[in-house]
Amino acid sequence: MNHDEIQNRVITIVAEIMETSVDQINESSSSDTVETWDSMTQMSLTLALQEEFKVRFVSTQATKLASVKLIIAALEDLLRTK
């Protein structure tokens, strides 16, 4: 899976969990820029990403997934070692 495929899937999932339009989400979207991105949606997002990509984040990784860019980087690392 290449970067663009991961990015598109992540953006779609983030938009769905945050209950916003895909057009409103990009790589720079984060918990600071998306109003609905709080601790509860963060948990839902982490679970949805794990299910979609068939990976598991360790707790230290999960707490650092505060932007689309960081999520993509973490997924690329996990998928590379899978």
C-alpha cells in the first residue's frame, strides 16, 4: 500500500469519526484544528484505524496520533514491518 492509498483511507476514516466532510480533512488536520477531535473521538479513531488496517498501536503510539500526518507516518511504519 502506498502513501496516497494510506492517506486517502485515513482521511476518510478521520472524516467519518469526526462527523465532518472529507473535504475538511487533510494531512495538517489535527486535534487542534478539528473541533470534534477530542479524547473520546481519539479512542474511536484509534480503534477504527486498527480495524481498517489490521494493525495494533501500542499505548505510547496511540497517544501520539494527534494529527493526520502523524497517523499516516505511524501506519506506514507498522505496515512496513508487518
